[in-house]
Amino acid sequence: MSIFEGKEYFLFDGAIGTYYSSKFNKNTACELANLFDRDSIYDIHREYISAGANAIKSNTFGANRFSLACDQSEADKIIIKGWEIAKRAAEGTAAAVFADIGPLPMDENISAPEEYKKIVDIFISCGAENFLFETFSGYDILLELSAYIRLRIPKAVIIASFAVYPDGYTKEGLFYKDIIDKVSTSGLADACGLNCISGPAHMCRLVKDLNIQGRRIIIMPNSGYPSSERGRDLFIDNSDYFAEKILDLKKMGVQILGGCCGTTPKHIAALAGLLDANNHQEGNLAHKVNSTACVPSEENVLYKLLESKKPILVEIDPPFDTKWEYMLKDAFLLKQAGADMITIADSPLAKARADSSILASKIYREAGIPVMPHITCRDKNLLGIKAMLLGLHIEGIRNILTITGDPIAHTERENIKGVFSINSSKLAGYISSLNSNVFHDGEFKIGGALNVNAVNFDAELRRSVNKIENGIGYFLTQAVYTDAGINNAVRAVQTLKVPVFAGIMPLVGYKNAQFINNEVPGIEIDEETIELFRDKSREESERIGINFSMKSINKLYKHVSGFYLMTPLKRTHVICELIKMIREINI
């Protein structure tokens, strides 16, 4: 029989970390106290049990060698002692003990599955059968770990809890409803839900929009939002308010409750008293949200164009300074020449330029031509990206290009840090989720970059398939200069089955060709082509570049959905000439 069966509610303790820090004025990681201040941790466990908690968590949330900057043997001791202290504190009481495991730091050098399994194995060796994974931002690793535990302890109790911002998204861009659907249907976890980051009011709002019927849900909010004093986060004593909000969650049908950052034994005692007082009252209302009719999505201009022509997209690079007027002039010229959409690069080569989304909005308003801003993952976290998307949507923009972004130059990395919270594929998944949950009245159509010059194009295609699964609906390729690039573009069209726009950037001089070949990532030009421009005048070079580009365009025309023209060195007249020649193709 499950430890949750037959109970009106199941109450966890609060946050050992913040309580230990405030009670003893400590700034060190509370997990270290398992070795050096065991009596204090024992006393805290006993306080929570006396307050009415049905379960306590071992003081091991961050007990790993990466978070604590210690060696493996010390991390192992901290985990073992943390479990032993919690078990000793629960002796003689009805309180269950859960092995508490938090997320490892996000680091590509950490082999997460192996590290988590080491932690799980230590707990299993101690006799643990109850596991709480809390404050995670993605579910894949938790499904793997849950299966790993179940193969060893079939009767284990496993809870998976995720940290979401008040808008319902994790820092990896996953929406809470999607997470709970995925984990619940897996059958691997006994309960799943939310904890940390958000306070109780925001948690109530999220749960109101969640279908929890037939699911065992856990909700453990922060007590509220902290203030900062001398580098320490301080939470106010709001135990009565906290208890009232958690009672609302229980009335919505949430069975497993508790607290995260800022919740003390006083919070848990107030909550336990309120829950008991309401135990026999009506109100445990399993909540199911009725689906609401969405406003029909407006027709996307790019997809409409694809029905009748091969659209031509033209990229204009924004300025390094405030002199942007040339962009508006170029937009008008390109519109008149027959361009269907303007794309705006997002600080290419990791050199700061005027913001792509702001300039895209300005050009759309003033030139009246559809626009597609590029969005990189290099400079913005999900908070900044969502804010940008909301603004773009308000401006009426519905097409975006998601790219991971060129890395910061090595010499500048001491002073400038890339964000790279997610890659372009995960960003596409995040935006797709926003389309479903926020942008009902007109979703973003998401484009992706395709490097047809990749040395291992098979791997590039596999990544592209993954991007499509995450919501990418079309691709813009890198500039094509070789037969290999052309062949790869055709192969991509045949494999991916989504619109592919062939990238064309005319060469306009010998130095220009050398620079692109040597300093622009993902582009390769053979020496024979570069030599065509040696000792040629500006006019001769431009004509050679146009003719060379047309050779690639003619080879690609019947295969691709359209063309993505990149303006070289502000030579807009070259692009206008290419547009004219493309429109004259009759195949």
C-alpha cells in the first residue's frame, strides 16, 4: 500500500537550507553540517516533525562533489551522514524519510547520468526506499533515474518535482503542463509536481489551469520572495498567509504539500493546523479545467507566399552604431525590387550591433515589408527571450529565425560572457510551447539555420530532424559556394520535407572572398573561385559575383522553396540585381 493512500493530505517539511542559514546565521552550504554540525540538523528535522510533517527530507539536496567543490569521498560521507541523521530524527515517529536529490550544476563536462546514479546507489546502500528529486528543470534524466531505481527497488516511492517561473516555464524552456503530462503518463514516478522559485499565490494560479484529475500532484512553493541583506536572502515570517494559500491548493485536489525556500517549522505548523481543521469540511474539489476556445490563428505571410511563388528573403545587417537610416532605405529598395521579406541578423560573429528585434519592428512599421529577426541563444536567457517575443508579437511580427549564435571571441571571454542557457533546438521547443499556451491569436513560425557546408553533413541532418521535432518549420542555409554545398542543400530538401531557403551571399571582391572563407564560420570557398576576383575592379568583381551566384541559384531553383540572400558590404544594388534575375528564371 502506498504511503499516500488513505490520507486526506501528505505534508512534507520545509526548507532546511534557508532555515539553517537564518537560525544559525550561516552562509556555508547546509549539507556540510552533516559532518560538522550534526546536532543542529537533527534538531531541525525534529522541529519539522513536531510541527506536523508527515515526511522529512534528508539534508542532501546539494550533496554532490560539484555543488560542494569537494572530492567524491567527502561527498559520499555527506550523503551517508545526511541519511543517518534524518533516519535517527524520525525514529519513534510516523514520519517517513525521503532521500533528497537536487540537480547537478549545468556543465557539459559533467556526465550527469553517471553522477546521479552514484548518488542513488549510496542512498540505496543506506536502505533508502523513498526518493524525492526536486527543483529540476527537465524530465529526461528523471525518467531514466526513476527506471534505474525501480529495477533495483520495485516498491520504491519516487517523487519528481520541477522548478518553474511564475509563467510556468523551467529555465530549460519546458512548460509545466507538458512536464507533468510526460512524467505522469510514464508510470515511473508515484507523484510529480512543482517546487521552488515561485511563491504560493503563483503556484495556486498554475494549479488552477492544470488538469490534476487522476494524478498525484505535489506542490511545495517558496514562502514568498526574499529580500537581500549583506549577501543573504531573507524571508519574512508569513506563516499564516502561506498556510491559507496551501489550503487553497489542497481544496483544488493537491494531495502532497510542503514548502521550499523560506518555509520554517512555524510555516509547517500553521499549515498542519489549518489542514486538520478543514479535514472534515467539503472542498477537496478535484479540479479539471474546461478547454477554452482559442482565437483562430492568423495566416502567416511567409507560408502564404510559399503557396504561389519561391519567396526571396534578404538579410540586412544592423549597424554597430546608431546610424540605422541605410537599413530603412535598403528595405524600401529591396521591397521595390521584389524582395518578400527582410531578415535582421542578431549580432553576427559575436560583435554587438543594434538589436535585431527592435530594428525588425521599426522596419516593419515604416517600410511595410514583412520581417524576420534572428534570435540567438548566446546573449539572452529565457526571461529576456520571452520578453522579446512578447514585444515582437505585439508589433505584429510572426516569423523568427532561431540560432545558437557564434561564440564570444577567446580574447574577450574574460570580460564578456555568453549566456547559452539553451541551444537553438531547445529554444524552438520553448517557442513552440509559447505558441500553444500564450500566442493563441497568431503563433510564431520558427525558422532554423542549416549548415550545408558542414564537414559531417549526416550529423547536421540529424540535428535538423531534431529541430523539426522541436518546432522548426523551415530552414535557411548557410551561403552556398561549392557543388558539395549545392548537393547537400538538395539532399536536405529531400530528407527534411520542410521548406528550405538556399543561402546566397554574392562575393564582391578578392578581399571579401578571402575574409568570408577564412573568418566566417560555416562557409567554405574554393581557391579557384577566390582567384576569379584577383586584380578585378569593383564593377568587374560585382558582375563576377552575380554571375557566380546565379550558377548556384540555377542549379538549386527547382529543388528549394525559395532563396535567402545576404547583402555583402551594404551592396544593396547587387542584391536587387539578383532578385531581378531570379524572378526572370523560367523553368
